[in-house]
Amino acid sequence: MRKYVISVTLIFIFILVFVYNQKKAGSVSADTVPQVTKLPQPAKKGAMSLEEAIQKRRSMRAYKNQALTKEQVSQILWAAQGITDPDGKKRAAPSAMAMYPLEIYAVCPEAAYHYIPKDHAVEKVGDGDLRKSLGGQKTSSEAAMVIVITAVPTLFSSRVDENNKMKFIYLEAGHCAQNILLQAVALGLAGVPMAGYSEESISKALSLPADRKPIYIISVGYPQ
């Protein structure tokens, strides 16, 4: 009986020590649990035609100090990489071999989010205003939202060489960016794509996984 009590006590102590160490490391802290928020359903019809959006699109670098609505954020993220078929296999922008290596982040004044296409939801990845931490132009710190397009080159099979991997990724990022810009115009907004930024700053600000590479950033907001 005494051996049994000692064994149970040792197991209990081991569990306490394990939980304490895990909390200390942050792996079971409530603060580290991903905060996922479902977005409003995107509209499939709008007031502006595609032709009008193309005609009105301009690169805008001056924005009003006005936040976007949840519906606007939802619509723009859906246009970027949203699911567009009932089977959940196709997205808004074409992708080589349907690999979809792009991962989209939305940096807003209150927090930064990672877009989850299959759930049409966002996962918070950072608190507070991180727009100035992206290492980009002044425009990105003043826009209502900054879209960061990142990519995971390792999603392609080993049969695809490195040059083609990046070519496919850059092409897809362009398709995605144009969708974002035209959708912004259709919502009465404006945007500008930018390639001048610090990869290191973006990776640090958004706590990007090691396999995720920043490709493109797009500022979006109400034009002045």
C-alpha cells in the first residue's frame, strides 16, 4: 500500500512539474491559443461592374483615417484567396497545379490576422497596430488595412525546380493582387501594391513560420 501511495504521489508531482514547465514555455497559455473569428459571408454580386472597376482602378497612396467594416475586410480577403466552388477545391485566383502556396495576412489598426480560406475566417497573429512594423513605405502605415501576401515554396513537389517554384508563386501573387485591387475599387476603396519592404521586418512582426516568405504587400483604404 505504501509503495502504491508513493507511486501515485510521484506521478502527481511529475504532472504538476510538466504542466508548470509547459505554461512557463507558453505552450498551454491561454494567450497562445489561436483566436479564430468567422467572417461575414462574401457577396457574389456587387453594384459596380468589372469593367467599371478596371476603368476606375488607380494606385492610391493617401487615405482617410477611416476603418474598414468587417464586411469589407471579408470581401477583400475572399477576392484574394477565397473558396469559389462547392467542393472547396478552387479559389478566387488561379494557381499552378492547384497547389495554392499563398498565405494571406491582414494587418489592421487593432491587430494582425491570418486568413483561413477553407473556413472563411481569420486567426489573430498579433495584437495592436503593426502597420509601421512592416518596414514598408509611409503609405502602408496610414492605410486602413495592409494585405501581406506570403508564400510557402515547399508546398510544390521536388519535381518542380526552385526557379519554377518562385515563378509560379510570383505569377499567382500577381493574380491575387489584381483581385484585391479590383475588389477594393468595387467597394468604394482604393489601394496600391508595393514591393519595397523589409522581409525581415514583416516576418518578425507577423511571427511568420520559417517556411513562409513575404512576396507582396497591398495597402487598402478610403481614398482622400
